[in-house]
Amino acid sequence: MTSSTPRARTERALADLLATEGAQAITVARVRATARVDQALAAEVVRQWRDTRRTAAGDPAFVPATAEETHAFEALRAVIGQQVLAGRAHQENTLQQVVKAATEDADQAHRELAELVEKLAREQAATAEARALLAQANAELAALATDNKRLRHQLHTQQHTLEVAQSQAAEARGRLSVFEQWFTQQTTHTPITPAPHAIIPPEQTPPSPTS
């Protein structure tokens, strides 16, 4: 069973960002917003991750990942990326279905009230009660017409949001492709054991998708 503690959520959020957008996306603000935790916990998890990276990069005895470890990391990153994209698509689809159902209900209510108004108009009720009922029905019809217009606008807005989300997902896949190319170059590069007292070069950073 997956842990749902705040720290576990924070670590999963960091791993998701690392897998989908790369190390440059790891900031306290991004991790905090993704995991929905407090500032202190997000800062602690990010600091520990950065300390681990610096320790690994500055250790002369650091051994590059084996082929098995690399394969496992690639598989994990692919699973995380698919889960993130699938989760976004599911949320967008659910929201669109809710808005569509609400619009259909409003249309049905609009038709039913319109039929009622026509029936009352044909009968030409002469009593005050009938006139009051007709006025009330007209008011409700106007209110529903306004709600129907609002829901249609909301559906249009959600469709636009879905298009933007799909564009962002495509951009994320592009970034992931660039990161995979960089990671492949790093893992296939033959490590060179530094000479005694040699200056260890700083850790290479992945190429920017825009470069």
C-alpha cells in the first residue's frame, strides 16, 4: 500500500517532477505546490535531495549506475510519467463530463418550462393564481436561460483548458525526450578515474529543451 503521509507525498511529488521535467524543475515552490504540503517540509525534502546529488557528484569513489540500475530507473521514470499524464487526462475528462451533464440537464429543464409556459398561455388563465403561476414560470425560465448560457460558456472554457493541458503534456513529453537523450549520453559515457589531487569537474546539467 502506498504511504499517504505528508513526507511520502512530498518525495513522490519530487520524483514526479524529476521524471517529467528534469532536475531544473526541482524547486521548493514547485514541490510544495505539487505535494500540497507546508513550506518547511518541502524545503527539507528538496535540501536532502540536493545534498545527495552534491555528495554523489563530489565523491571520487562514486560508481556510475550499472546497466541493471539504469534499466530500473528508466522503467520507473516511464511509469511515473505515464501515471502523471493519465491522471491529468482523467481529471480533464471527468470535469468535461460533469459540465456536459449539467448543460444537458439545463437544456431539458428549459424545454419543460417552455412547454409549461405555452400551455398556460393557451389556456389564458383569468384568475390571479393562474397569472401569478405564469409569471413565476417565466421568471424561472429566464433564470434557467441565464444558467444555460453560463454553463455553455463554462463548457467552452473547459474545452479551451483541455486544449492547453494537452499542449502542456506535449511540451512535457518533448522535455522528457530531451532529458532521455541527455541521460543516455551520460550513462553510456565511460567514466574516467580521476588522478590523485585532480580537480573534479562540476556535475553536468541536462541540456535545456530550448537549446
